[in-house]
Amino acid sequence: MTFRLPRRPLLAAIAALPAPALAQGSSQARPVTIVVPFAPGGSTDIVSRLMAERMTTVLGQPVQVENRPGANTIIGAEYVARSRPDGLTLLMAAGTTLTINPVIVPNLPYKVDDFAPVTLATTFPFGILTRLQGGPVDVAAWVAAAKARPGQMTYGTNGPTTLTNVAMLMVMQRLGITMQDVTYRGDSAQLAAFLAGDLDMLIVAGGTAIPAHRNQQGRLIAWTSARKVESTPEVPTAADYAPGLDALSWFGLLAPARTPPEVVQRTNAAANEALQDSRIRERLTNEGQFLAGGSPQDFTDFLRRSDELWRPILSRLDVPRN
């Protein structure tokens, strides 16, 4: 679902909120930090930096990005969960952070209740690519090839418990096929292995899938969503072959729990204003993302629905879990 708020009410809402909303005392001079639990340069980092730039203008105070990668987003998420609830430290979480980790990670050092949802920024599917030379030309050919060589074809992921892999497992389960996953550290390493002929297929986010498709480095045969990706209308969705299938990840802003509601609301208004920016919308749409936005309650409801979708899937699939 896409939530869009008109520009004028957003600006009015920001202006109506109390001046010291983001911190006590010299809040306007102190920067807001968006913690990204991934290394620089990835999709999460790009979304955060685009939004931070626009939010700086809207809030009238610096909004900066700090990368704290590691441990499947756990390092950055725990840091924010333990931060002072003053609105000056935010987390740009991904689906892995609050959809996958709470189910599969034993003794996870944070829980969903350690955060105050601010706004859902984007949702996005993953692109499934095959090799141009000798690879399946469409989903039907992929299914036929995989069934002819059960468990022998390979695909790259960022790890067995990342959403890319779980999404691929879900797709394969629905299509009745099996393949072997191979783990790499990041999409760029996967792409290099794919181009070198070490992998049969890739499953990656749009920031990698779309350029590879357009540069004829691979054939994008499907997205893992039910909804078409606007920037690649020629590419079918997995739901075209497995009705109802809609495997999406997401990015969203959260604050530490117990952040005052007026602070959350002011940050939410600024984030929504950023998502209305035409430059940001064009950039993210071109990368295969679906712009979201909406209220803190909208994001809370989305997290609940995501848990209801993914938790039973994780319990059925052969991945480590808590």
C-alpha cells in the first residue's frame, strides 16, 4: 500500500509542532543522525542520504547519516535501541532487521518493542536474473531447467538468512524447484561472480538488477512482487506464475522506544515531506522501489502484517531460526 500526504498539510503540520521537538535545549544546533546498519553505497544508504538531505532543509537542523554495518544489521539496530530517546538518533531499518532477525536469531539483543516506528520509507521486490548466454530466457524456461537439474543450478545471495535468500526460497517453493544458494559479501561480489560465470542466477535488489539488465550483463526474468516495477514494465512478476506471491523487503525510519510522541510526529512529517520530493521519488522509482510514507501507526501496522506473513514462511523453510 502506498501512503501519500499532500505537501501543504505536511508543511503545516511541521510548523505547528513545538519548537524544541527534537531535543531539549539547543536542538536546532544538534544534528539528527540516521544510523544505517549496512556499509556505504548500498540501497539503504542511498535512501537514507537522499532523505537526510531533504529533511535537513525541512527541519532546519542538520540530518546526517552514520554507517554501522555488521552482524546482519544487528550492530546498528542495537546501537539505536540503546540510544537516548530524544529523536536525535534514528535507525533506517531494513526487512532483515525487524522481519527476519526476530524470528531466526537466538538471543537477539533487541526486540521490536525497543523501537518507536516513525515512517515506512519504501518497499521493494528483488529481481531474478539469468545469464544472457545459455541461461533460461523466462520463468517457464527457468523452471524447466531447474527441474531437469534438481538442486544443481546455483544462485547468489548475501547469506542464508537474508531476505534475498528467503524470498528466493519462497519463489522456488511455489514453483516446485530447488537450487543451491552461494553466499557472497554484498551485491557487487555476487554480480562479479555471476559475470565470471560462477553462478547460474542472481537475486538482487533493483539498484543492482536494473543496471545489470539494461547493460546486458544479465537477463531480468521476473520480480518477486505482485506489483509491476514502474521502471521495467516489460519484466513480469513472480505473481504472474505463482498467484498471490509478493515477497517484498522494506526500508523504514525508527526511533528508540520512549521517544516523545511529539518528537516522533515531527520527524514523521519531515520524512514524509522528503518522500514527496520529485528528485527522490524519481531516483528510488528508477531503482525499483515503491515509495511509501504515512503515519507512525501505518508503519506499526505494516510491521505487524510483515511478521504475520514472514514468520510462518520462515518456520516452514529450511533456514536457521530462533
